[in-house]
Amino acid sequence: MLTITDLTYRIGGRTLLDGASTQINAGWKVGLVGRNGAGKSTLLDLIREVLHPDAGTLKLQRDLRLGFVAQEAPAGEQSPLDVVLAADEERASLFAEAETAEDPQRIAEIQMRLVDIDAHSATARAARILSGLGFDHEDQQRPMRSFSGGWRMRVALAAALFAEPDLLLLDEPTNHLDLEATLWLENFLGSYRRTLLLVSHDREFLNNVSTHILSLAERKLSIYSGGYDAYLRAKREALARNQALAAKQANQRAHLQSFIDRFRAQATKASQAQSRMKALARLEPVSLASEEASIPFSFPDPEEMSPPLIALDLAEVGYEPGKPILKRLNLRIDPDDRIALLGANGNGKSTLAKFLSGRLPAQAGKQTRSSKLRCGFFAQHQIEDLESGRTAYDHLAKLMKNAAPEKVRAGLARFGFSQDKAFVRVDDLSGGEKARLTLALVTYNAPHLLILDEPTNHLDIEAREALVQAINDYSGAVILISHDWHLLSLTADRLWLVANGTAEPFQGDLADYRRLLLERPSGGGQSSKQSSEPNDRQTRRASASKRREIDPLRRKVKAAEDQLANLTTRKAALDQQLADPAIYAQAGVDIQEMLRRQGELQVQIDEAEAAWLQASEALEQAG
């Protein structure tokens, strides 16, 4: 299907790919992963022949139909349904020709071909795709000019999916989707019949869609079977093998060098010493692919505040007097809450977030809010509002008036800005760096309540994991709007569903919500209504009751996992130290003590693994 051989590509004096090779076979669903700036989007452009390599080849199967998502769908009078139908160029061409063809034989050929490609059911198929991505029947008929850029991007995605090319290239397809549409897309791609090459930083999405992972790291390409978690396991195992090999080689080197040092000057052993010297020279050092440094995230902790931070009693909110978007709001936020807002785009999640942040007043009802409450609000548009020509330091110093320069730099360092990066103009920062700067700006004054509206769109997987850690370590309250299931599952402990003109606690967990969406006839993406059937309520209550029973077991498993991860990380660091030959020549280093600690850590790891297995089995039996 696609063969890449010794591919090299440079841009602006920087090498993104250097002799990279890989092969993708027909029917594979490949997740392309790598750090921001590694060259993932560049590789897609090379495959599309928008860019051309400096060396090497990309060979596509002959007559292959290549598909990708356009930067934005047209904004004219065409409807979304028309735009999607037009993406199947053969179907559109045949229907156009059928209007004017006069030769009976040609007319018959056209009709047979239309049957072969199932052209007459195309409208229903296009409507299903649009519905899954959040367009109801009325939306599908509206002119494209009436939609925002984000919704036009959904139409462009729908068109690419509808065309069913032999090789479909997708670059961060979930960035313009809500949680519900992301789940629909995940299921659609899971049953996609053709070949897929997907760039995504959404770990859960990659796990559920990909059959293979293509890693772009250190300018090379490596292919792994399975989803993202399988790829991580394979990487860890390879690193462990290399560390063991490096340790063995270090011992070999030490042994050879010892022989050379002892017998080089002795005539009877000179030839043997020379032989050992040649062997030592031939001993190629084992390459230990070091883990790339993770990006730090650290939110400044606010002072303690008595609960509740905010309490709403039958509150209403909207943008025009007398026209509330949300009504009957009976909600409460406490200092340590982690709340995820669920519901399709357009239901009012962002309206609720603005209301809770104090950007919108209550139109009716009662709102109790602490007078000392500080709120930090992150939204995607703020990244675009950064001032051109100014540095990260300039932006934060403007907010931290009269603060010492070292305090401003420390605030930036919390979000991974080194001394050099702090003074780079924002125009030259990557999307991920701009997102981190924006997070630094909205949290500089240690807010008691942090509202994050799609904070991960510009962050790579490593940065998302760092964000998870920062949220969990933060002592203030957090409200999240995100399409990233992995982020929500690791941080949110309360769920609010925004639907039907109100917001209320969802009685269940994310798994319950996922099942609820998948059980709907539509497949989940477009529906914004919470079922009010008694059976549904009973099911949710039963699920919530079951959740309360097994929550202690889940916490026990999580604690065991955390302990195991901590011990494994500590032992890996010690193993790496002991594998370094230079350490044995350092004065004052107690190698015996290090070996003793290594043995103790292994015993603790074995005990932690046993505890984790016991807790996991108990959880599985309870579930």
C-alpha cells in the first residue's frame, strides 16, 4: 500500500526525517505519533506530494485513491449534505453524465456503474455521517455560510469519510469535535474497511482505532503492532533489554580494559593485550534511546477557602434578557471538586462555563459566590489572542506587575519554559507552547476555581499526561470541557450533563455515559437529549449504586498502580546509573550500597505487583 525507503527531509536548516523507512499494508489503521514539531504533519504532506523529499522514496500502490481532510469546507450556499455528496467524484460525474447521455448503451453502462458503487443509497449514508458528527436533519440543509469555521471543518471531515478513499489521511480529526462526536468517529473508524493513517494525541482514541502505531522519533520511523498502550509496553521492554545489554557490555569493557592495563607491558602477553584492544575497539556501544524529557505542568495552589465556592439555586443564564440558554440550575462547587461537563456542542457547556467564571450574570434565581473567589478560565480562542511580537516573559510580566524578574521566570518554568524559551516571540512558538503559555497566564494568581475548555487541542501525548498530573496535584477546583476521554477518566470525579436547557449531575460514570451514547439508535454523536424513560433512570441509579460499591476497590487498584509505577521508575533510574561505566571510576560512589538499594527495590516491586494483582482480581470479581 505505502512503502517509505530511506526518506530524508529538511526544512529551514532542520532535519525532520533522516533515512527513515517503513511499510504500511492495505487494511491497516495506523496511528502516527511523535512529539509536537517532530514532523508528523510534514510526513502526511510528503505522502500527498504537497512536499517533496530531499532523498529517499515514498511509493504508493498504483491507482490508489488518496483522501485527506481539506483545511476548511466551502462557505457558500451549498448545504452540508451537498458538500459531502460531491466528495464522491465518480458518483457526481456519473449523475451529471446521466442527465445528458443519449446513447442507450452508455446510459446502461452508467446505470450499472451507479448500482455497483451503491450510488442510490449515498444520500442516506452521507446523512448518517453528518448526523454522527452533530448535524441534525435541519442543519444538513442549511447553507454552509451559516456555520462557523469549526462546524465547516466537521463537514470537511464528513466529506473525507464519505469518499472512502483507499488510503485516508487524518491529522488531528477530533480537534473540532465534542466528546459525543469523538465517540461516534472512534466507532466509525473502528469499522472502517480501508487503510487509515491517523495523526492524533488522544491516547484513548488511538487505542480504540489503531491496529498499528507508527512512531516518529529522533528523525526515524518505527512501526509497532497494536494500539498506543501496546506501543508503550513494547518501547519499555525494548529499553529494558537495551539497558540489560548495556550493563553486560559495560562488564565486558571493564574486563577487557583490566586485561589490557595489566599485561600491555609484558612481552609474553603483548599479543594477547593487542588482541583485546582490537576487540574493545570493535565493541559498538549500545544505543540507549533516552526518554525525551517530559514537559512540566504545575498550577500554583490557592489559599484554602470554605465551601462552597459557588452555589446555584434555580439560576438562569443567557446572553439576551428574557432568553435564557440554561434554566433550573441547582449546582454546587466545592474547593476540591473535579467536574467534567458532558453534552453535545451547542447545548450550552461554554455558556455554563462562562457563567461559573463570572463572565455572565444570572438572569434569574439565586447565585452564592465567595467574594474572594479567583477564577482562571482557559479557552482555545485565547491562544489566538496572544500579542504578536511579544515574548512569553512579556505576557506574564504584564500581569505580574512589580514582580521581580526571577519570579516571572519561575512562573513560566512551571509550564516548561526554559530561560531561552521565555524570551522567544510568541509568533515563533509552537501551538503546544502557546497553549502552555496561556495556561500560565490564566493561573498566574493561583485561582481557587480553574475552568478548562478544550485545553488539550495543541498538546502532544506527553504534555497531556503532564496536564493530568498537574490537575490531580492542584488543590483548587477544576471544571473540564474536553473531548479527550483519557484526560476525563483520570481527572474527573463528578459529571454534569448539559442538555435540554439545563445542567444537572449525571448519575453514573464515564463508562455509563459512553454506553448511553452507544445504545442510542443514532450511534451517539448528534443526540443532546438525556433519556427520561423510567427504565433509563433505574439503570443509571443501579450503575451509580454499583459504582459506589466498587469505588474503594478502584482506589485500592489505583494506589497499587501508583506505588508500582513509582518503584519501577526509581529502579529504572538506578539501573541506568549502574549501566554507566563512568560511575565505576567516580570517587566517593558506594557501588555496593547502590546494588543493595537495587535489590531492595526489586523486592518492593515484587510485593507491589502482588498487591496490585490481588486488588485487580477483587475489582474484577466485584464488577
